[in-house]
Amino acid sequence: MIKYVMKYWYYALLAPLFMIGEVCMDLLQPQFMSRIIDDGVNGLNNGGNPDLNVIINNGLIMIGLVIIGGICGVLSGIFANLCSQNFSNDLRTDCFKRVMHFSFEQTDDFSIGSLVTRITNDVTQIQNLVSQLIRGFVRTSFLFIGGILCMLLLNINFGVVLACSLPLVVVFVFVFIKTASPKFKELQRKIDDVNSVMQENVGAARVVKAYVKEDYEEERFEKANENLVKTQRYVLKLFSFMSPITNIILNISIVAIIYVGSINVQLDNGMTTGNIMAAITYISRIMVAILNMANLFQTASRALASTARVKQILNTLPVITDGGFNAVTKVAGEIEFRNVSFAYPDQKDVEVLKNLNFKINSGETIGILGSTGCGKSSLIQLIPRFYDVSSGEVLVDNVNVKDYNVDYLRSKVAVALQKSELFSKTIYENIALGKEDASFASVAEAAKIACADDFIKRQPEGYYTLVAEKGMSLSGGQKQRISIARTILKNSEIIIFDDATSALDLKTEASLYKNLNAKYCNTTKIIIAQRISSVRNADRIMVIDKGMIVDIGNHNELLERCSIYQEIYNSQLKGAVSND
């Protein structure tokens, strides 16, 4: 974390320097107050007669010190905030960049709720610590040390009071900090849980309402929130004892100073009433410094827990790394699987795909059919390296996908998923997501191919209509067509539809594929579907069952020889034809 602070070293240096100036002004004031009492009020150096000039002159000096100290404090605060805010901005940005390069398995390991907490709340905790270290730590340290020195310089006899009170306060503070520290890591985990529940319910609000599960989810959130509150309450209860205990010790110390001072005044040991008043001010500031230091340790303990969590993100290297290959190849869109097996990282003993061997020629349209959970989606996620194979090779244009520069590989592949992810931007911006320099005409053309142009034009502001968060303002079919238009506009060598037309009616789906084949006849297309009607016109259809290829052929060939394909056909189409 030091490197993030060192980038703004000038702010980190100026803030404590000005804070030292403010503390020095605070430490000088009791000296002038002592003179006002001794010389101005009691007239010790004027035959016992009060001296108004001493009061006025020293009073004006004190006002001047307050003004100078105030200016130093303001400047210290400005520079401290500039340093901490820029620090947190850079740290948060780097964390987000790292998360953006995580593979799916790494995101799943952390959980989305935890990542949100780490990039927001945890970074804020570290930011608070940086601000307090370059400002609060300097203030409390100088007040503590300077207060003790100034108090002893007034009269060495005040050291007795310090020797009795300070160790007592330090012991209490140490016990509180040691007891509370383990709870801060737990506290951040509880915030993770609350964020996870909140995120799930906001994202799935329609499901919750459809199944009338509001009460259940409220209880679930209340439970997570109650666990968070219990942990917070424990920490707050612990620290609520600190201020009263410190105040008790402070008041006892003041009484002790007055007692010691009165004895020394009577014995004429060089102690004055002004010295006693100054000593009371110094002991107050010393105690406040200790209390502030305790709060600083509290912030540090919580920030250290947060630092470990943030470092976990920064130190986690992406599993999917660049291979470096980004040359233009002669073949465009050829895909080959050689002895490919795959298991998800968190279930390595369960192979989702088993020893797959097949080749998709450039410009060919391949349909992939199979029951739910047979491995269709897992298969296509290996092509753009959303996951890496457990064994074997996946080749695109005769090059192993692991040898590609990741960005270059993914520029060759456009994927439309069953769950259409839309952003809180205009429809135009959502379609143009994969092609920043896209013209309006090209966006509209992609929308026409995706059969989306008509309904988009009926929107209040057409293509510039703002989409609600996660596309809540659109139907499932509308979201899918916008997602398909975005895929088409990318103009990649390989287009993958992962059950991306499941929400479309058969007529719209047929029009879409007709438009797509007419415009992109030389583009390699992979269509994953549950319906035979979606893939029956493909050049070849691959039937998958339990992670293995059962058969590959065109519609008529499979209808003759593949029993699984026959079962699917009979259940979906034959009955429908008979009814007609």
C-alpha cells in the first residue's frame, strides 16, 4: 500500500508539517495563560498588583497563536484529504481493474458481495487510516510527548502525577484494542453477507415477488443484518468504556495536580498558581491525545483487516493469462477440439465434458443440442477462454487458444447468452458496446437483422431510450434481441448463440436466422438450443449427452440414426404436427 501513498508524497509530507505547526501553537498557549495568571492577575512580578497590560499583551498573543494554529490545521486537513482521497481512488481503480481480469472461477471464489465490500467499504477503511496517520497520528504523538515535556518543564514535581496516571490509561487502552482487534475481520465478513443478500434480492426482485417470498427474504436479510449489528455492538460497547474511564483518570489527575501544586506553593518550591493551571491544561491534552490514539488504533485495527482483504484481490493473479499470439491468420473462424475434457475448478472430480474431438469448418453453422446440464454451455465457454480446459486442446484457426492474446482471441468471438446482460445506458450504447466506433447506421442495421428495429423505434426516444438497470424496462424477448444485435454488430469471425433465442417466438426466431444467414453466410456460427426448430437448418448438428458427443450430422441424418435426437424430435415436433 505504501506505493499508493508515495505517489502523493508531497501531500503526505505537507499535511504532518502543518499539523506540527498547529500542535506547537496548542502547546505554547498554556505558557501564556500561566503568565496572565501569575503576572497579570496575581502580579507576582509587580508587587502583588495586577497588570492589565500583561493580560492584554499575552491575550493578543494567544489569539494570534489560535489563528496561526487554525490556518495550519485547515491546510493540514486539506493536504491530508488530497492524499487519502487520491490514494483511495487509485487503490479502488486498481482493484476494479484486477477484478475485471479475473476469470469466472476467481469471481466465484470471492463472491460478488465480497468483492463489492472490498472495493467500497474496505478501501474506505484504509483511506480513513491513511488520513489519520498523516494527520491524527502526528497530532496525538506530538501532543502526548510535547505535553509531557512542557508539563515537566513547568515543574519536575508534576512528574509524580504523570508516573501514576499515564501507565494506568495505557494499560486500559491496550486491553481494549487487543480485545476488539479480532472482531474487525469478522465485522467485514458480516458486511459481505449483508451485501450478498441485498444484491441477490434486488437483482431477483421479480422472482421474489412472483413467489411471494418477501417475508422470507426480509427475515433472511434481517438475520444477516442482525449478525452484523451484534458484532458492531460488541465493538462499540467495548470502546464506549474508554472515554468514561479516561475522563475519570483525567479528573483524578487534575485533583492530584491541584494537591501537589498546593503543597509546593505552600513550601515555596518555585511553583505558582499559573503553573498549576497550565499543568491542568497539559494533562487534559495528554489524556485527550491518549484517547485519540486509542481511536487511531481502533481505525488501524479495522484498516489492517481491510488491507489484508484488499491485498487478496491485488495479489490474486488472473488464471487466464495472455499467450501473446495476435497475428492475422489465413483461416477465419475454424474451431477444433482435440481430446478435450473439462471440470469446473470447484468440482474437479466431476468432469462436465469428456474427451471431445470435433472440428468446425470456417463459415459452417453448427447446432448443439442436448438435455439440460449435458455440458453445452460449458463447451462454448472454452472457445473464448472464459474457462481453460482440464486436458486437451481447443484451437481457433489452427492456434491453441492458450497461445492467443486474450483480447485478440475474444475479438474473434462474439457471444450472445440466454441471460441477456444489459447496462443502464441507451439502447444504442448497449448495442454498440462491442464496437465503440459504430455508426448509427451500422447499429440500426444490426438491430434489423436481430428483428429488434421495429420495437426499438416504438420506444419513447427510439435508439436513445435509456434502459433501466439490468434491462428491467424491457421484456425477455426484447432484451435478447438487443443482446443479439450487439453480438452481430461486433462482426467477429465466430458467432455463438448460447440459447440466446429462447425467449423469442418461432416466427421471430426464423426471421432472425434467415437475416443472419443472408448477411453473414461466411461467418462461423454455433447455435446452442433446446428446440430442434432452432438448429434443424444448421449444416451439422452435434448431439451431446452427459458431456460426450453422441452423434454429429444434419437434421435428416440424425433423424434416421440418433435415438436421442429422435426422442427430442418426437417430443417437440411430431406431436405438434399431429395436432395440426
